[in-house]
Amino acid sequence: MIRCSKNGKYKAVYSDFDGYITKAQTVEFLVPGMEGYVCGLTVFMEIVIQYLVVLGVPAEKIHYDFLGAAMALQIKKTA
């Protein structure tokens, strides 16, 4: 799930039915000044957080919760 806290917009993506989330789907949630919230499995979160960083969301405005065991995420802080 990704959520934009600026306007409360969110989307749940289920890989079993919808396939994996794409950068194009992530763009739909971008609004100026947004804070992103990502919840899911580690690989999903790494991908989505990297999309957000590449698309210009500051790393300090991206928040996340693990769905499952907490692990260290492998993400770049800048594009």
C-alpha cells in the first residue's frame, strides 16, 4: 500500500491480482508537499521508496512500516 498524506489518497496493490506496482502507478500519487507512507514486504517497500526518491520526494518525507519481520531496507537516499 502507498499513501499520500497531503490529500489522504491511497492505493492498495495486490501482486496476486494486479501484478507488481510500477513507477507509472506511483506517479498517480504525487502531489506537491506530500509525505509518503509505504507498508508492505521488504522488496515491495524498497522498490516503491526508490520510485518516490527518483520522482523527487525527499527521503525525510517517506515513512514506512514493515508487513512482517523488520529488516534493513536497501534504498538510495537521493536520485
